[in-house]
Amino acid sequence: MHKQVTFKADYKETGRESLCAKCRGFMGLCGKKVCPVLVKAKTFMDLKMLEKIDIAGSAPPGVFIGSYGYPKVLAGPLIPPLSGDTMHMDSEQWLGDSFDQILQNRFQLIRSKSLMEIHSAADPRGMLEKIQEIVLSDKPVDTEASFEKKPDTRVTFSMREAPSGPSADLKAFTVVDNPSVPRKVDRVVSDTDYRAAPGIAELHDGGITQRQITRLFSVGLLGVKPDRRLVPTAWSITAVDDIIGKAIADRVRYYPTIDQYLVFRAEALANNVVVLLLPTHWMFEGLELWHISAPNYRCDADFEMYEGRKDYASNIAGAYYAARAPVLEHLDKIARQAGAIVFMEVKNDWIPLGVWRFRELAKEALTTTPKSFDTLEKAINSISGLLYSPVKPWLNASNLYKYMRQQRKLTDFY
């Protein structure tokens, strides 16, 4: 029997949880007595529905697995008090939406909670079995839920995950209709001798959305049966990004390299992403700069060379893996190998929405027609005009830029 891949608690939230760019986790730093984001959040909630302890609705099918108290965690489905097509509430296809639209979608979902032991996923029963049932679906599932008391209207923002709305302790939960399960999902989940990592890679290559793969992994539906377990949502997001990236990198390393420096760019939701592809063997660097650090701009960086990383990218955490996966997807699609530096810029009017934004912005950027250059310096000059902050702190922080400046080729001696 194959040995199950172990995902360690390296995929933990870093100490950079925050409510907004100013607050950075400490209320009052913006100088306002009342947080405008939290005030706005309540305007998006169906307060009339939140007076009830029984609701019926079409689950997206979203799920939340907490990390507090690990290995005993709070887990439950995300349920809106409305029926119909609710997939947009938990899809991460939000780049074209406004902050208000995204918050309205998220804060209409009630985050139900039930205490579960992580290893219970190996032999799911009762509530967990029903949660796993809806997560298998690629369409909304009609559900009914009863809570211990009225939902708590406090909301949660995170660096890693999409915002969470009202929460309530789950008393009873019923799946009303049959989930729509893709054949590929059914096959991989049913194979209880199939390790999680190759299962995730197969689902991704088979066209299953990354969001659904993350849900399946989080609720313990992937991997060798005795080792299946619940994985906190924040950890599973990064784990899936990492696994997909590594699987694709194994193919990309065999492709020929590109022959020019290519620059791509996309921006949305107060985030700006610029992708620089280098005519080299595979290597990758993620750079993240927050405008909150102005005027002494601070840029954080993590990188890997051809062989990949063995340790966790602790400086920019989940953003690293979220940006790396779409770069590798693009290279795999064009059957080319390249180095890559991804510039991730966070402006001051940003609201924490999760690392999905960097994944989707990198994907969006790589669908555009790139600017091409024959030298590194010309490419960097172009990038300086695409950033909203000075390019110098980015270059000072970049290990791959220094490497490229110092690296000499055989043609240099001719």
C-alpha cells in the first residue's frame, strides 16, 4: 500500500492576519473609532433571516474547516438562506466584481459549525458524511439546517481564505437532493488506495476546478483511506496550490526554454500583478509589496531554483504557491520552460479577500499579449512603468534578479 502524503502544519496562517491594509490586525490604527468595513458588512446580511434558527438554502457547495483547537476543529457547510444558483458565492471567479459584490456574496453565507476530530474523515459518519456528500457536487445542493441559536453576525477576514460571514453552531443538517458528482471526482475519491498528491494532480489535469479540489481535500475525501483527515481550509488552499505546482513542474523541466524576456500584467481589487518570464531553465520567485510600508517600501521575497523548494515559503506564505501554480500552468500549456519573477503589489484600499486573488490575477495576466524584450534591463524598465511603487525596493529584495545580473553565459566569452 502506498504511503499517504503528510501535510504538516507548515501550512499555517502566518502572523499577518489583518482586517484591512491600515489595521493589519490591530483595531484603531486607521484612526477611526468604528471600522467602516465591519459596518458595511452588516448591510450585506439578510438580518431578517438571521433571526431564525432553521434555514433552507442551496449550498454553493462551500465548506469551512477551522484550525483552532487542532486536531479537534470546527467544521461545517456554508449555507445561504436562499435557493437557486449560488455557485458565485464560493467560486473565486470574482476579478470582475467590486469589493461590495464580493462581500455581499460572502456575508450571505452562514458558516455552520460542528466540532469534529480530524481523523474522523477516515470513517465518516453523521454530520461529516453529509458534509462530504455536498462537497462532491459541482453544483449547488439544496439543504436544510437547524442551529443551536441564532447566527452570530460577526464576520471574519483572512490573509489566506475568502471572507466568512455569520456563524452558528449546527444542530441538524439534511441534504435534500442528490449532488451532481463529476465522473472524474467520483473515480478518484472512490479509490481508497490512491495517494492524495497524485489524486489532486489527476483531478486538476482532468479539468476539475481548483476550488472543488481544495474542498475535497479539506473534508478528507482524498488519499489512502486510513490516513484521510480533515484539513483546515487555510492549510488546504496552500497545500493544493503546492501539489499542483510541483506536479506540473515535473513536466515543465523537460521543455525547451523561451528565447525572450516576456512581461505580463493584470490588476483588480486594489492588487497589481506583473509576471516576468526569463529565458532560462525553471526557477521562480514571488515578490510581495504592501503600500502600507511607504515611504520606506518593504518588499518580501521567496524563491526556488531548478530543483524546487524543500522548505515552506515563510516570507510571503500562501501567496507564493498561489502565484507559482498559474505560471507553471501557462508554461505547460505552451510547452516551454522559463524562469519567472512575479511582482505582487497590494495597494492601500485593499480588503483581505484571500490568496485566490493572486492566483486569478496571475492567470489573467498570462492570457494577455506580453511585451517582449531581448535584455533583462529593458524588461525591468518596462516593469517600472507598470508598478505603482518604485522598482528599486523590488529589485533590492529579488534574489533571481541578482542571480541574473551576476550569471554569465558561455556566449559572453565569444
